[in-house]
Amino acid sequence: MKILHSSDWHLGRALYGRKRYSEFEDFLNWLTTSIQQHNIDALLIAGDIFDTSTPSHFSQKLYYQFLCRIAASTCRHVVIIAGNHDSPTFLSAPKELLKALNVYVIGSPSVNIDDEVLVLRDNSGIPELIICAVPYLRDRDIRIAEAGESVDDKERKLQEGIRRHYAEIAASAEKTREQLGSQVPIVGMGHLFTAGGKTLEDDGVRDLYVGSLAHVNASIFPSTFDYVALGHLHVPQKVGGFEHIRYCGSPLPMGFGEANQQKKMCEIHFSIDASSLKIETTVHLIDVPVFQKLKRIRGDWPTISKQLMELTTSNAQAWLEIVYDGDDVIGDLRFRLDTAIHGSAIEILRVKNTRIIERVLGKSQERETLDDLNVHEVFESCLNAHEVAEQQRSELRLAYQETLASLYEDDPRAE
């Protein structure tokens, strides 16, 4: 049996105001073709299908058109779990209708853990795969908040809650396999942040809870799982060095920090060892094509000018981020850039000039806009602007992180 593991599509996401629908459409067209070419039997999507809890009509159109095409293909099953960007209610609303197309959606954890255990069958009705479809577990799903608890208490409860959920669902899957009376592979799914997980600047990945709490390690996944399909981190990677526990990463770069990263998807093969009768798992990585070239150019003016000339003379079609960090103060940087790319297919989406008039006047800060900062940097800028004493900052940072965590739970659009 062949499985394709994907995640973190973020349909509808824009890049510095530029809509990316054509990229998403090209990706889904490529994915449809790849599923046919690789004879994929089941597609697993590990969360963050949409970029916001209220996706645009066009994002929804792309999503449902894709599912209809896959239902008519040789791929027998699609399993979708919600991520932290998705609305569990919105994602789950058409689940009964989609089930008729062999598309299974788990938007939120169920009171009955068995509801998250799916038995997928072939065209003859024979069980071929058991899926433990665990969606993004929100703070309120896995712990009860108590007055006066410390940060350590919260972290312990979150870790225990996540571990308990996976232990219970693995036990349920084992019981189901025993009832089936056959050696069916068991696959775990999840949308979470693992300890030591690799991220990149500007990739849009954020902490799921307060600060770095509940960055779980590979030990929370029971040995029952023959493969674990994870979502949330955008860089393809193994967890804890285990071949069978993986993030496939996002199929599109979410920001210029990912511009040079080769995007991947995981193709999983299951087979039975003839001598031991144990299930063997093999993972192959499939390269995802680049549908829109992104490039970050950093340096002084001669460096930037040279690279722009190389791009324009090669007729490149790219979206650029320019980071000027030369020593000279250039007041007409934007004009120079526009002149350099005039008549080409290149577009500059963002310019960051790190040398400005304030530097000449002896001031160290640069003139920053909200586009240049994430939510944590904005808060740090406020602390600096108000000259808050260092001994007060750690408590204020924690309170701010708790506020952000509650906002993320109530509205996944919050950045």
C-alpha cells in the first residue's frame, strides 16, 4: 500500500499583500497528477489546510474541486485533520457528505477517542489501514487550568495531556486491529510542535501554546504506530532521528526565509516481512516543484545591483525581498530598484533598508514598520521604547505570551 503524507497548505495565504491563488492552483493540479503517477492509495493531510479560520470563497473552491478530483482518481482514501490555523467547525461541517467520497475529516478531538480511529478498506471491503487521526489539540482540550499554577505546572499538564491522548488512541487502534484479526498497519497523525524541531525565519510557524511549552519529543508516540504523519513545521524533517516519524513540511514557501528550501512530500510504503511477519515501513521523499520563484537579495548596493542585473538578463520571473545593509545611506533606494527591474518580469514585494538618516544622526534604531516585525518583536520594541527594567521583563513577556495563546485558540487568524 502507498500513502502520501502532506500538510500545511495554508490555502489563501498572501505574501506582503500579493495573492497567491495561482500558485495554490498549480500545486493542487500537480498533486492530482502526482497521486495518479505514483499510484497513491491514501492521502493524509496533517492540518493547516487553510491559512485562516474563515477562508475565502476561492480558497474553498480550490479545496473542494481538488477533493472531487481525487475521489474520481485511483486514490481510495483521503484523511484530513485540522491544524491550528483551521476552524474545526468549518472543516468538519461537510464531513458526512465528504465521507461518501471516502474523504474523512477530523476537525476536533472527540469525547469518544474511538471516533478518531479510522479503518480504511479496499474496494473489496478488506481492511488495509488504521489511522489514528489526532487533530490539533488546543490547550482547553488537554488540560484544566487552575488558579495559581506555575509555568512548570502548565507545561507538565500539557505534556501529560498530549501523551495521554496518544496513548489512549494507540490502545484503541491496537484493540481494533485485534478485532480485525489481520496485521494492518497503524498510522498516527498529529499537528504539533516537537522539541528540537527545525524552523526558518519568516516561515509563519508559531508556538502553539505559551512560549515553548508542550514542545513534545518522539517518546509521546507509542511504538504501535508504523508511521507518524505530522504537520505544523514547514521544514521537512525526521523527529528524534526516527525514519517513521516525520514532518513533510509545507508544499509552498510561506515566506522569503524558505526561498531556497526544496519542498517535499513523503511517500510511505508498507510491506510484511515474510520471516518475522512484522510490518516494514519505507519512506521516499518526493520533490515539490517551484510554482513561483522567491528570492531574497541582501547586501550593499553593488551586490544588489549585480544580482538584479543577472536576474533581468536571464528573463527570470521572481518575487524579491531586498535587504539593504550597506554602509552608505541611500535615500532613493526604491527608485534605484524600480529602475533596475524596469521592463522585466521581476517584482519586488518588500524592501528593508537597514541604513537610514537616523544612523547618521547617531541613533541606533531603524525606522521599522509592522510589516518588518512579528508579534514578539513588536512587544520587545514596546518594552524598549518605554525603558522597562530588565527585572520586570520576564514576567511581562510571560503574561504577553499567555494572552497570545488565548487569542490563537479563539481565532487562528491571530498572528
